[in-house]
Amino acid sequence: MQDITISIITVVFNGESTIEQCIRSVVEQTCKNVEFIIIDGGSTDNTVQIINKFKNNIHHFISEPDNGIYDAMNKGIKRATGDVIGMLNADDFFADNTVLAEVVNAFNCKDTQIVYGDLDYVNPLGNIVRKWRSGKYTDGMFNWGWMPPHPTFYCRKELFDQFGYYSLEYGTAADYELMSRFMHLNDVNAHYLKKVMVKMKIGGISNKSLTNRVKGLLFDLKAMRNNGISAPLLTLIIKPLRKIPQYF
């Protein structure tokens, strides 16, 4: 089996209420070939002090202003030295301590360049309120509004050099745009890990207001048009409808 190193990039800004749980979920992974990178946007609360408690477990830490979450992710990618890269946001945490070991096993399957899995949304009490079950990807599924949950998305580092980084032109849809660019437009081989990999606390920038939701839809449409989605207006309608079963 190939000895794979995973770079985990955590982006945070004023995340004192969640960052410790996020960090602990990385530190407690059974997989030890992990490079942990934290990019802080210049937090003004106690985030940096909490991060410093774990400085012996963090390989790279930067705290400086940035141009938003995807700019910060790009900073992390450029500093990463691992074979595989994944994102774990400050208000997310791994569902159990074997997640990264199973990701490594998946990448040891022949020709695997991307691994993704399932995600649970949880409320402040930790109760599951929504279940995102991705299912196995087949060619053309992006045309029907499908996408994997970004916090479960892992890919080989060379894909960023080959196909590009997160584009700041797509606002809150930059993760959707990158995944559709890699998987749909460039047909990169992906493996579905049938496992809840990450638990995400409910909320998020794109869902905070109607204005942000409209902007998000427009960014989605732009991403669809630029990444070869066959009927982008239809896909734009289908995409949110696919989320309804996640609540049941």
C-alpha cells in the first residue's frame, strides 16, 4: 500500500466557540500521516489563544487578513506538502477517529484521485437535523443537480496544479465550482466512501439571508455555465430540490 500523507486545512475567523472541537477531531485521528494547517483570518476573539494550545500538533499556522474563506483555503493549499488535500472548517469536526485512515485506504484503490463521502448536519446540542448521503457518482450527475458535500471532498494535490485552485469569482459557490470543474468538466476519477465523515454545525454564510441565497444561486448558475453543465437553468432548479430528502 502507498504511504499517503493527508494535508488537512482548517480556515477560521473568530471561531472561539468551535475551533477546539475541530482541532481535537484532527489530533485524535488514528491515521498519523497527517499534515495539519490552520489559516486564521486575523481573529479578534480567543481563537488564536485556543489554537496555540495545540501548537505541537499543528504543522503550519498563519494568522493574517485574507480575502475570504476561499482565499484562505488557497493559502493553505499552497503551503501543503501532503499527497492528498482536504478541508475541515472551524465549525466542522470528524464524525469519528478513523475517518482519515479510511480516506487513505480509499486512495490506495487503483486510479483514485478524489474521495468523498457523507455528512450530517447537527444543531448546537449535537443532534442530527439533516443527513446528506451522497451516493456513488456516475458521469453526468452534475447535470442533475448532484454534488458531494464539500467538507468530505479529498483530492490529490496535483489536481490543483493541473486544473486550478478555488476561484474567488464564484463567491459562496467556489467549492461547488471547483468540484464540478474537477469531476464533471475534467472527468477526474472519484471514489465514494460510504461513511459519515464529517459533522457540520448548522448555519453558514450562504444561508444567512435571502440576499445571500439569491447571490449564491447566481454564482451557482455562473459555475454551471462555465463548467459544461448541459442545461444550467434546469439544473439550478433541480439542485436545491435534491436536498429535500436530507431532512427526512
